Amino acid sequence: MSKFNRNVILTCAVTGSGDAASKTPHLPITPKQIADAAIDAAKAGAAIAHIHVRDPDTGAPARRPDLYREVVDRIRSADTDVVINLTTGMGGDLYLGPDDNPLDFDMEATDCVGQVERMEHVEELVPEICTLDCGSFNYPVGNYVYVSTPDMLRTGASRLQRLGVKPELEVFDMGHIWFANQMLEEGLLDAPPLYQVCLGIRWGAQATSRNFISMVDNLPEGANWSGFAIGADEMPMVAQAALLGGNVRVGLEDNIYLEKGVLATNAQLVERAVTILENMGARMQSPAEARESFGLKKLQDLQRNVKIA
């Protein structure tokens, strides 16, 4: 097991795709709000901003490339540096029909497209990092399944490898790690790989110290990794991740409270995590240091508007 990480890379997941828009006024919704939240998080100590987009009129999660483009352009034109990490997780929602006819999909709720379409904004904007959700799993809502198949993931990994974008391998359970490791063995991922251990998302791995340790123990030697938990487990797992030798993630995608009954901003969650880690004897890496640590390609080395046949 790795030693305590005294040089932590902190990611802030600023908006996500959940239903938090109806629960807190602090959730950024418009491209300007999302970009401003990422910049504020960086000023508070985050090296990386993990970004989803939302419909500016309704607050619903979206995957429109024009919304991503505005967010990314605003961040890149700002004076504050931050590593951009775009999601590719949108477009995997499948709502099955009732038990007697499961193939009668709820098409109004379903948004399930192929990996290439899920990555359109990444191929246009070429961020330094983007996510790959490394397996399908059940959500706690009725017959809702998130779909991310082996063929989809191999397609995504191969295209990202050619683009030069570092995939952040989102692993929600042990089998997801197994398959991500398989892609590494197949040469679809450049070393060192980057994993994000995701805890507490039903019905993936429960947010316990034992589960966290087990998942980290199954990561390949030399891998970079970060970890987080949602809700009230967010801050305890900040400490746990660093103790296990990893990096950390916080943000309104994962938790909307600073403490019980007190709604947080993204910057406040970053500040709280920084306080915890600094009190443990750690320091936060800058965006420039994070690029070096994770082996990211600099913006000038990435080609914008690359399209892969």
C-alpha cells in the first residue's frame, strides 16, 4: 500500500448531471456560471475542474457541444490556470420497460448513444483530460441502467489515445477496475493510466474504508489515481484518499452541503478539503505540477478540431 500523499492534486467536480439544481441555488447551470465556478475552485486550491454542462433554460443535464465550447473558451481565456477535465458520461441512460416487456424502452427518459457521439465535444475541444466510465451499472431509479459496454470503451480509449487526451478511468466497482486494467494490457491506454475511484453511487461500491482499500489495491502498479465519495462521506474520504497515497475530488456534483443543513459553493468545498489536507501535512499541487504528475500533454501540443475517421 502506498504511503500518505503529501503532494495532493485536487479536482473540483463543479456541476454534474444529477438533480441538485432543484436543491441548491449554488449549482452552476449556464456556461458562464460553470466556467466561473471552475475558476473560483482553482483560486481556492483545485488543480483540475471536472465539467458537465446543463441546459441554461431548464438546468437539466445536457451534452450539447456548443455549451461545452462556451465553457471551455471562457476558462481558457481566463487569467486563472486550471486543468480542464470534460465528462463523456452523458448519453448512456437506458430506461427499460416493465418486467413483462423490458424492450419497450421509456424513450422519453432514455438518452443512449454510441461512444463516438458521446465524445463529439472532446474531439472538437481536445481537453487535457476526459472521463471514461468503465462499465455499465444499475441506478436506484426503477429500470434505469447506465450503459457503457466493452466495445464502447475500447472505441473511446482508442480515439482518445490518438487525440492525445488522457482518459480518467471512472471505476464504480471492482469489475470496472478489472476491465480498465484489461484495456491497459491491450495497449489502449498510455502509461501511466489515471483512475478515479468513485464511491457511494448506488449501486456501485459502497463508501467504506474497506472498499476503498480493496479497490486501490487492485489498481496497476505505477497508476495515478484519485478518489471521492458522495454526500456526507465526501470529506471523510478526502482524508482516506490521501492516507492511501492518492489524490482527491470534491464539488457540488458529489455533495451540496458544507455541513448538515448548510448549503455549500464549489469554492467552499475546495477550501474545506484544502484545510483537511493541510492539517494532515499535505500541500496542494498547482495545475502546472498536476500536468507534470499526470503526464498530460500541454494545450499547444494538442490539436484542436481534430476529427478521427
